[in-house]
Amino acid sequence: MAISSRFSVEISSTLMVVSALSSSINPNHHYRFGHSWRMRPQRRKSYCSISQETNIVEPEKNQNTSIEKQTTKKAIRESPISQKGCPPPLVNALKVSAEQNAARFHFPGHNRGRAGPSSFTQLIGLKPFMHDLPKLRELDNLFCPEGPILEAQQQAAKLFGASETWFLVGGTTCGIQAATMATCSPGDHIIFPRNAHVSVISALVLSGAIPKYIMPMYDSNWDIAGAVTPSQVDRAIKDLEMEGQKASAVFVISPTYHGICSNLSEISQICHVKGIPLIVDEAHGAHFGFQPQLPISALQQGADLAAQSTHKVLCSLTVINVAHVRESCRQRKSLWMFTNSSKHQS
């Protein structure tokens, strides 16, 4: 399931990443799968089903699910982030800065749209240009946030159930590379599936880590690569142990480009017993956790680091991304290596 929100206007991505979403993530859901599951060995009819070994599974429609839905809806309604009259910090800072009647002697060169190409200004108007602002003092500093960016990241962390959240201006690729660099040193081993994104391969080159490949399950009905199973991860870890090695990280794509999810709850338990961090490419799953009928998010299932593309299935502009961690790690320093250093941060 590759759902993309495409917009012709690309405003400064850091300044537009947080919208007034409603919180429905419960941080107490770590290490649980969230539903009662039953086996259904027939042809898959939903791209959002969870793979458990080689079988297709889906949530039981029971009383517990109904209660959980009611609780989630109540949490969404009562979210302090979604209260009227309380705009997101970055949106508010951007609005105040754009409304200042002051001469501008900084980039971007379109000068609030006055120097923009007429073909473009006639198409979208001047307002998008007026809000396309660089790293001004009142708009904070992405590398060392102390104002609206820091507040927005803290709100996003609470919303997604993370310990810390960072806004990315280098795509989910940036988050994946930073997560790999934070967990792997030259010569370390990292376990990941063969259908991983090219960003993982580039992270191997940059980090000097050694890959231990897993072949994902194959879905003959759809002719696509499927999920990674807990037993495959367990076998890969044991194979390395037999060679006198230890995996420094396990990397899983969930959901895949086609919407296939892995059983991250069991995979995370296997990893944590061995003291191995679990990194999840959740680029196409930023909406998980906000709808009870969808699988729960990677963080809720025990992932240590997750990178998401909020522009793919949420309401942010292209290309907006975030990185989440459950506990403090070295990813902050790694992000500095891949984050755009331009004062425009776009």
C-alpha cells in the first residue's frame, strides 16, 4: 500500500511537519500485540494484515476490541494537542513571523513571492511564498532547538508514544542512515531483509557494518515480498552466534511498500532478550496508532528506533519525515551527519 500525498508546493519542510493531529497512542502498550488474533490461511484480502510466520492473521472482532476502540476514540477527543485555540507551536511561530511588516534581507531569493516566477505565483498565489522562511531567530534552530521546534518535537513524541522525536529534512533515508550509524560500528553485523530500501545499503557503506541477510516470505497470491517472521530473526541471530559474532542491530521494514506488516511484537522480544536494538523502517506506517482497525505502531510493539514518512500517509507536505526512539541513544549525534545544514532547512 503506497499511499502518497503529493503537493506541488514545497514549503520549508521543518516548519510544516507537525499538524494538529490527535493523540491516541498509549505508551503503556509496549511489548503487546494489542489484539486477540486468529489464523486465516486463505487468500489475503487486506494489505494491512499482520504476518505471523507463514500464516495470514487478523484481529478478532470481540468485546475487548470494541472497548479498546471506545477508549481510543475518547483519547482522541480529549487530546490537549487538538484543542481549539491552541495552534501547533511551529505553525504559530511561522504565522507571527510572516505577518511582521519588516524589510527582508535574507534568503530565499523569491523575497516573499515578489521575485517569484509569475507562472508559479499565478498558480499558487503569494501566501505560500510569504511562509517560506529560513532559520530565523523566532523560528528556532533545528540543530539545537530551544523554542517552537523543541516544543513541536516534544508534542510529536507524546503524540506518537516516543521518548524523543526528531524532524528530518533528509527524508526517511536520513533517519535510517542515522539509526544504522548510531547502532553499528565498522565490522559490526546488522540483520535485515533482502527487500530493504537502498538507504540501508548506503548506511552499510557509511558505517562499515556487515550485513546478515534474511530472505522475506514470498506471497505467491500477490507476487510480492512479504513479511519477516520472528523465527527468521531468531535463526539469523543464532547463526551469527555460532560464528562467534553478535548482531549489533536488527532492521525490519514494516509495513513494506505493499503494506505487509511483520510481527514486531515477537521480533522485539527476541531482540531485547539478546540486548539487540530493533530498527524499523515505518515509512509507510506513520498512520498506525491513530486508527484502531489498523495495526499498532512499531514503537507500541517494542521497536527501539523508527523512521516514518508523514507525507506518505498523513497530512504533511512533501517531503516531511520524523524519527522516533523509545529510549535515549546515539541517534541525535548521528542525525547531525545527515541533516541538511542549510539555514533554509528545506
